[in-house]
Amino acid sequence: MFGFFKKKEKPIVLPPLDAKLIGADIHSHLIPGIDDGATSLEDSLALVKGLQNFGFTSFYTTPHVMLDFYNNSSEKIKCGTEDLNHYLKQQNISAEIKPSAEYYFDENFIKRVETNDLLPIANEFILFEFSYINEPENPFPLIHKIKDLGYKPLLAHPERYPFYYGREEGLKKLREHGVYFQINLNSLAGHYGPAVHQMADWLIDENLVDFVGTDIHKKSHLDVIERALRSEKLLRLVESGRLMNQGLK
């Protein structure tokens, strides 16, 4: 009858995972002033140093390419990356940022695929994102055009698209068409809410996660990433050997 006086067991808190076991961060917004990520070179420096402190060994920066908001050209992204690398070298930071992009699935993306005006990750993966509101009607023709160019289509943060909640077969269909999946570390820390967290866990449980990325935009994300690196699900994913980040240079 006095059971309610018993002390509650404290949840086990894991130490943060050494991000060296992940390797490359393939999703970040480090170039200042080009999208909704870093706002200054000093800001970029803080983000890179923070990620290095976690153990990340290499970095692909992926600014938004979105017709109505961030219509960044490949040349602008490459120039911004070059300026950032030059600044990091001046600050004695031994990190090389490599240029890529996060392409919004719109008409502009179709044109870029048709003209092969793309910045692949490791000369292999094309990172793209969907609208958070509307599911694309038929993404498969464009996905196959990407594959016809010799690239591998990589969907950013599939756990964040609410139109797949309760109808996960939509994600499995993308998988059947050769789409790789990258989840955000922040999702594993509950940063976007419990539904996103639950979907990220489901993707891991179903062996559907190929990459993780920080999707870092600002300094406050460093605290979230630190919490995510304590995730038991992340530890299991890394230990499974399925994660492909480590194979990228």
C-alpha cells in the first residue's frame, strides 16, 4: 500500500556517441547568408568547431536550392564554400567544407536534373527534399532521371513529412524505386516533436536509414545534436553497420 513512496528509477542517460563513428556530416547549412542557415563567417566558424568537437570528420554543406526562396546557383554555392574554407584556414581550423545542395522538389529541380546542373554528395548522391505540406503527385519519373544520370537519389529527413504518418507504405515505395534515406539527428532528440521522433525511430527499426545528418542551421542546434548523440536508437544504428556516412570522404 505504500508503493507510491518508492523512489522512481532514473532513466539511463548514455554518454554522447563519438561522432567519429558516424564520420561525415552530409547535411548542413554552413555557408553564411545564402539561405536560412549561418548568418556570418563567425557564425559558420562556431558551427564547424562545434561539429568537430563532437567528432565529425568531414563536412558536406547543403544550402537550400528552392525557386521561390533560395534560388542558389551551383556557382554561388561553390564560391560560398571556397570563401568559407579560406576563412577557416585563416582561423587555423583544419576542416574542408565540400559543396553540395539540398534541392527542393520543384520545377527548378526538374530543370537542373534535365541539364545535369547538380552538386552531388561525394560525386554520387543527390540530396532533395519534399514540401512539408503536399505530397508530390508522382516523383518517380524525376527520381529515375536522377538515376539515369548515374546518381543515387537521397531523400532528406523523410521522418518530417506528415503525409507519410500512418501510411508508411509511401516511404517503402520510394525505397523500391531506389531512393536512399537520410534522417536528421535532431529528430532523435525530439526537436521537431514526438511524431517526427517516432517516425525516425520507425525508420531505424525498419532498416530504412542509410545516412544521418545534422541539418545544422544555427548555434542552438549544437545543444540538440549533443542530446541526439545520446540516443540509444542512434547507437544501435551505428553498431548495425548499415550507416553509410563513414564510407564518404
